[in-house]
Amino acid sequence: MTTIAVTGATGFVGQTLIGLALEQGLAVQALTRRPRVSTSAVRWVDGALERPETLSALILGADAVIHVAGVVNAPDKAGFERGNIAGTAAMLIAARAAGVGRFVHVSSLSAREPSLSNYGWSKAEGERLVENSGLDWTIVRPPAIYGPGDREILDVFKAAKLGVVPLPPQGRFSVIEVSDLGRLLLALAITEAAVGTIIEPDDGLENNWTHKEFAKAIGQAVGKNVRPLHLPRRLLGVAARTDRLLRRNGAKLTADRVAYLCHPDWTADPAKRPDPALWMPQVETIAGLAATARWYREAGWL
């Protein structure tokens, strides 16, 4: 039985990934900060990226590592450095020490533009460490991820329910549903496909999405004819400061996030799409958004 070691296992992507791994009959060793009950299929390891001794226990006996854990929001540059650079470095050291060659690293499209944001800078630096690790690595740069259980895009669904969706200046971007991303990560972990390459997956939609199109699609998912409202960067900056005052460290719109949201092109590079023989998206986005809205309602989030 193939055994996969997973970081970020308790998060949005990680939980979906584990569920898919179990469906495929894979064994999972997963990192957790709070005690969880292990089963015959999932061995939970109490630990954290900043506790290197626990990473050795996580990787022991694994055939591959899928490094999902990372920081998407932090109050300062140091927070991104700890989560996305130092954390990645610690995982690479543990993987080399354990002799685990296969290393699938979850990065971000923001790594293409490291000068735009601290987040993008930290993901680019994490990629550099992976590329120089000497392991059989593959880097996956997901675009915007959505799906049941996601809190990052929840505010957009809430806004759509009210009929008006505030948006960045006009641009295009790609999206991927979380289970599609999970299937790709597993396919990479259990094969030698795409070793030494950077992959940029998406939902397969030709020409991708404009912000306005995606807002209307979310409106459709919640049963509203929404009004997309493009905001200038200066006004988004004011909104970020307000969100910081109201939600403090829980703010979703930060100055750092504004910097990369305003970039006009966050579409996946067609030349970096996965080989169709390895993986193709299965979730059509309109249907995926409807399923996400349904999950939010059933969970009482929307």
C-alpha cells in the first residue's frame, strides 16, 4: 500500500485530499496541531512545521510527501516567511533525512509575481528551495481554489446573496475546485509524472474567467442576479484597512492581498497545464459553485 505524508491536513485542501486518498486505498500520515484519533488508514502525528522532530515522525515510512501547509494571510512579512519559507525548508530537510524522494509542493500562481506581495514573494522563495532540494519534486501552482468548506471565498458568496459583489479592477483569472486539485496532487504523488516541473492547473474553461463573469456565476449559485462592482485600488486599500480594524488578524482583505488582487492576469499558463493522460478537471465550475453554495447553506454559513 502506498503511504502519503501530508502537511496542512486539517485545512480546506488537506481534508479533501485525505478523503480522496482514502477512496483510492492509500494510507495517510498527517500532521496535526491538536490530538486526533488515528485509524487503520490515517495516522495522525502531533506536530507542526516549526517543530522539526515531529516532521521526522510524520515522514517515517512514507513513499511520498504532499506539502500543502502554508500561510495565505499574515499581518507582516515575517509571518509569510515563517509559514511558507522556513516551513518548506523544514519539510525538505525531513524528507531528505528520511530518504523520501517524491515531494509534491503546493505553491501559488502568485509566485510568478514575487514583487507584488509578501505572499507571492514567500511562495516564490519556497519554490526556489524545492527546486534546489535534490528531491524528485513537482511544484503545483493552483489558481483560486473554491469548494465546500472554503472560508476564503465565503465572503464573496455572502456578498452575492446581498446582490452586490465588490471586485478588484478588471482582469482575468483561473479557478479550480478543491477535489480536482486533490486528485491532481495524488496523481503526482503516486507516479513519477512531471518530476522537476511546475504545473499550473485550472478548471479547463477556455479563456478563463473575468471577475465580472465569476461574480455573476456565484450569483447564479445563490439564486441572485448580482451587480458586479469594480473598485479602484485606492478604495480597496481603504476597505483593507477597515477589515483589519474590524476583524484584526482574522481580516480576509489585507493590504498585501489587495496588491495581488489588482494584478490583471492570474490565469494558468496553458503550457504548464498537466498532461491530460495524468489528470483532467472533472468538476464543471457552474455546477461546482452551486454545490459549494448548497454546502454553505447546509452548514449554516450562508
